[in-house]
Amino acid sequence: MAGNTVRKYNYEPQQEERERQRPRIVVDPQKVPYSPFEKVLVAAGVIVAVALITLNVSASVSATSVQRQLSNIETAITKQRNVTTNLQQEIGELSSNSRLNKIAAKEGLQLRENNIRTIR
């Protein structure tokens, strides 16, 4: 009779419950999910790349602007040199001996050779 009083346990339903509690993740070898660290790493890489591209474009634009300013300044310098050269040529023409002699003759002045000194 002792054999009849012992309860019989069915262990199979408990194993099924354990299997239901932990669903198995089936991983496709061709599609491995990214970890959060990998996602953050990729996002940081994209942000750094965009920042570097932006800095590169900004530097290029500022270099072009400075180059244009330099070109404008060089053009202004060239124009001023031309004006200076023209003025120096005019000074040479106005102070030439032949012109001074013509003006002196027109005003009634005479040239005395003994009063002329050459300074070098």
C-alpha cells in the first residue's frame, strides 16, 4: 500500500514552462544584430566625419575669400604704381633743361655759364 500513497509527479510540464520562459533567439549568420556600443561608435564616426567635412568646406571658402582680397589689393597696388610712374615721368618732363630754358627765354631771363654749378 505504501506504493499507492506516493504521488506521481509529471516533470515534463515544468520543462515546457522553462522553455517558454526563455525564448531562444535564432541568429541568422548573415544578419547579426548590432550591439549598442557598435551603434554609438558608428554614430560618433558619422558625427566626426560630418564635422571634418564642414570644417574643410569652411576653410576652403575662407581661403577663397582671402585669395580674392589679395588679388584686389595687388590690383590696387599695380594701379598706384602706374600713377606714380606717370607722375615721375611728368616731373622729369616739367623739370627738363630744355623746358626750363624755354620758360626763362620767354620771361626775358638770360643764361650765364659762369653762374652754373654742376652738383653730383
